[in-house]
Amino acid sequence: MVEIAVGLGIVLSLVFTETLGVTAGGVIVPGYIAIYLHDPIRILSTFGISLVVFIIVQGIAKVMLIYGKRRLVLSLLLGFFLGYASKLYLIFPDNGLNLAVIGNIIPGLIASWMDRQGVVRTLSVILITATIVQLFLMTIGMELPNV
């Protein structure tokens, strides 16, 4: 089921990239976001960490020359470490609150695309694509697991 959501996200991401010229935060991001559409707190947490990574990369770029692969790897590493920290410190089982980010590299991918095409455009395309993936899965009668 998860594989189908990610696969659909990849296809839709490719279609939007080729037709509209916008990318949904990396090709795997919309599928993973679609899986968690039932949990908006985790989506907001993921977007929040992505925004923090974006701001840190922008700040570092003002004092260091980083571009291309180095900029992508920096975003991925920061996203990974901040995401890992969220999984350690932002899960509160006593009251059932889970603020951990989605995936391990998703925040870094989102931050990298925020850096390339802007924050609003990236988040908008991710949410639109994830919603289409979720609607398609509902149409064909597939239910996503509660992860």
C-alpha cells in the first residue's frame, strides 16, 4: 500500500515537473505526505523542521560558499539530524501527541526544494500532489495504514 502511494507520488511529481515546471519537494515526498494526511500535526511538524533547515542553510550560505551537491547534502544532513531529534524529544505518549517528522530524509528534501523554488510554491505543490494521491487511492478502494 505504501509502495503504491509513493509510486503514484513519483508519477504525479514527474507530471507536474514536466508540465508546470514545479517540483513537489522531491519525487518521493508527495507519496509519504499522502500517507500521513490523516495526521496534520505530523505534516505541520515536518514542514516546520523543513523551514528551520531552509533558514539554517540560507544563513550558512551567507558566510560560506555552498552550492549544488554540497547544498543538497547539507539540507539532507540537517533535516536528518533535526528529524531524528524530533523523534527523540517530540513524542509524548502520555497524552498521545506525536510531533515527530515524517521519514528520515523528507524534511531535508523539502528544505532543498524550498531553497530552489521558494517556500510557498514548494509547500503548495506538495499538498496538492499528496491530496491527489490520497484521492486516487480512495477512488480505487485502497486504505492507507495508520502509521
